[in-house]
Amino acid sequence: MMQNAAILWHVSLLVPEEKKGLALGMVGLVRVLPIVGLSLMSGVVADALDRRRLMLYTQTGMALSATALAILTFSGVKTVWPVYLLAALGTSFGSFDGPARNALIPSLVSREDLPNALSMNTIMFQAASILGPSLGGVVIATLGVAWVYALNAVSFLMVIWALLAMRDVPERSAQDRAELSVKSALDGLRFVFQNPLIRSTMLLDFFATFFSSATALLPIFAQDILHVGAHGYGALYAAPAIGAIVVGLVMVRWVDSIRRRGAVLFWAVAIYGLATVGFGISRWFWLTFVMLAITGAADMVSAVLRNIIRQLATPDHLRGRMTAVNMVFFLGGPQLGEMEAGLVAQGFGATASVVSGGIGCLAITAWTAAATPDLRRYRKEEAVAPAAPAPRQVAE
């Protein structure tokens, strides 16, 4: 999270003022291309190999890409394309890391504890989302962008240590592992798109975040509209995570008592869109901060409910592939949305880009609610895993 904020800030410093909106939007494009290109097979890999060992490789790869960013920046890189290239490389490793990580979680806790485990996992992620950008803003202002990349590279050593420290991780038999083949990838796609609940939550996630992804424009708001500098930028970048943590602490205790999960999911996404509109029209730092915090709070509710619906509806031998397909929607929506936001900002200004995106989010939420009554009426009692194709045996 610290590096994500730093890359946007770094790009904004490397390009002329008149090209800033498009250049920031390009960050989303270079991140989404590896996701689209690699995620389907990465899901098969997560279902075929030892997930913990796979994460050791992916975390090492992301550490090396962060190290390369630090070295280039310390050496005084003057062009933006090496930053784009290394951002894409880090995302490529992340495309394999995400399915392995998310598929591993249900193997570590019981089905009854899974909703709370997913809530706690999301809270930990959001806590990092607060500390990362906030620390990133301080480091950028005091030491420079290169030190953000260096600190991020060092932080991966702690993740690798945590993976090595894991003991008694449940082993999957050969019969429970997928075959490394295109057919296995197609089996995952078929499962996702034949399951209306999983398919609808992914489409809602993609289009809502596509229209409401305005994070890439935060440097413009911090520098040119609100005039709050690097420190203010770090606070604004962390605001959604602050809202998410506050609501997340409540969700850990009460998530299992939410019975009308489909209706709550749609209301959460609608609030997300409304708060995005408020962020776009605000000209006061604290109002902007509050609107961004509300987007994080609403997204937290939506994310936890989406994860619960998907995980409980997916058999273990398909979880890596389901997660990989979801990554295309979950990460592809915001990254493509950043590109869309940058293009609209380039032509019509940052405010028009954010406000129109929030309105688009509201429109797609209303359309999805009307078009998918099964999801709108989904209740806790319906959380039963469907029948799935028999797992394929790994080829010798």
C-alpha cells in the first residue's frame, strides 16, 4: 500500500503538468494487463501446487521488483516507462499470489468461523492500507520516493518469515489438486459463470469500481485542488482504509447476524457511489476526507459479504480458480477505472471525472439489483456450497 501510493506520486513528478491525468491513469492500465493475462492460469497453479510454497516464490518476486524500483529511483530515473514496467512486474507476481493466499484461508479455519476470519483478514489488510499511505507520505516528504520503495522491499522479508513459520498447514491429496492445463482453467471459468450468485457479485464489483475508482486522481486533488501537499495526500489516500477499519471492527462481531446479505450488499455499493460523488464536489480537506472514509466503510461491508458468498459457494479444489477469475473483476475494475478516470480528467477535469464515476456506480448498482433478484433476495440461510465437477488428478 505504501508503494502503490508512492508510484502514483512518483509518476506525477515525472510527467509535464498537461499530461498528468493521462499518465496517472496509465498506472492502472499497466497493472491490469498482467492481471487479465495471467490470472486464469495462476488460479490453476494455486489449485495444482502447494499454496504456501507458491506464496514464498511470489513474495520473493515482489520483493525483487520493489528493490529494482528503489535502485532505479536512487540512480535518478528521469523517464516514466521504467516505473510502469516494474509496476507491471510486481502485479504479475501478485496475480499468482492472490489466488494462493485467498484459497489458503478456508483451509485454516472451520466453515463456521469463516465469516469472522474473512472480516478479520480484511481488517488487517485495511490496517496496512492506513499505515502504508500515511507512512509513504511522511517518507516522500522527508526522505524521497526511493526510500518508500526500499522500505517496501524490506517489508517482504517479514511476509516470507511468516510463511516459513507456518506449521501443520493441511495438505491436499493428489486427487484434490487440479491438472496444470487449459482445460482446468476453463473448468474454473465454467463454474464461476454457471453460478449466478458468484457471477453477479463479480460483475457488480467490476462495474461499481470501474466507475468509482478515483484513487489515481488523488495527487491532482492534493496538489492542485486542496493544496495539502504530500502529508495531506497520505492522509487522503488512507481515509478509505480508516473508514473500513471502523466498520470492520463492527463487522467482526456482527457479520454473522446479517441475514439479508444480498440487500445489505446492494445498499453498501450504493452508499459507495454517493460518497464518491461527495468526494468529487468537495473543496474542503476534511469533507473530502470524510467522503473518502465513507467509501471505505461501504466498500468494507460490500467486500466482506461478497467474500462470504463466494467462499461458502465454492468447493476447496476450485477456490484458486474462482479467486483468479475474481481477481480479473476485483482488481481489473479499479485499474481500468483509473485509466478511465485519467482519460475523463484529461478531457473534462478531475472533478467531472470523479462525479460522473460516482453517478455511473449508482446506475450500475440499480441495474444489477433489478436484473439479479436471486442476489437481491440472498439470505444467510442460502449459504450452501453447490455441486461441482469432480476434481481432476494431477498429471504425473
